Amino acid sequence: MAKKGEAVIHVTLACSECGRHNYHTKRNKNNTRAKLALRKYCKWDRRHTLHKEV
């Protein structure tokens, strides 16, 4: 049975250095209002960089 409204959405994280879309994740719109910004590993830059929600 489906919930009323969709609270959990699928988001894509893009590297702030090279701009590539490296990661996909989920977030709850009700609990996390702001866009995600996480430090993740970028295999093209070969280091940890800031990845922001697109």
C-alpha cells in the first residue's frame, strides 16, 4: 500500500570540482529541508571532494 504523498525522494550528487554526477541516494523531504552536501570520493579527481545535490 502506497503512502499518501512521497516524503522520500531520490537525489543525485554531483562533484563540485569536476561536475560529474557520481552518486545517487535518497533523502526524506520532511526531515531534511536543505539540499545535501557531503564529502565523498571522486574517482576522476582521485580524492575526497564536496558533492552537492543536483
